[in-house]
Amino acid sequence: RDRNPRALGAHLTLYTSNGTYQREVRAVNGYASGDPALVHFGFPTGTKVTRLDVRWPDGATSSVSDLDPGTRITVTRR
């Protein structure tokens, strides 16, 4: 059974034609506030997305390619 179903603590690296972007999956954002466990990458119009790498909290990694800007994806750890 997964004790971390929202992947809190996962590190994401997005590779694009405009550079590399990094985010971490978090649900807390300051004192007494919270966020949904969603990650958003914003970049300039016309940017081509090459790959998304996910380093899960347990150290395993996943990669997703063939991504289109402006879409929402769900990455599931198997």
C-alpha cells in the first residue's frame, strides 16, 4: 500500500527549448496554508517541451516525453 499517494517530496525537472525548470511536489506553502499537490510549469509561448523527469521520494525515477504545452498530465509511479 502506498503511504504517499500524492507523491509529496517528488522532484520534477522539465527540459525545454527555453531551458530547464525544476519543481517539487508540496502541499504546504507557508504558515497555516496549503496547496493542492499539483505542479505547474510556466514558460514562454512557442517553447518546445522535450522531457519531464520525476525523481520519486524513494529515489526511483520516471521520464515522460512527447509532451504538449498547455496540457495536464498525471504521472503514476509503478
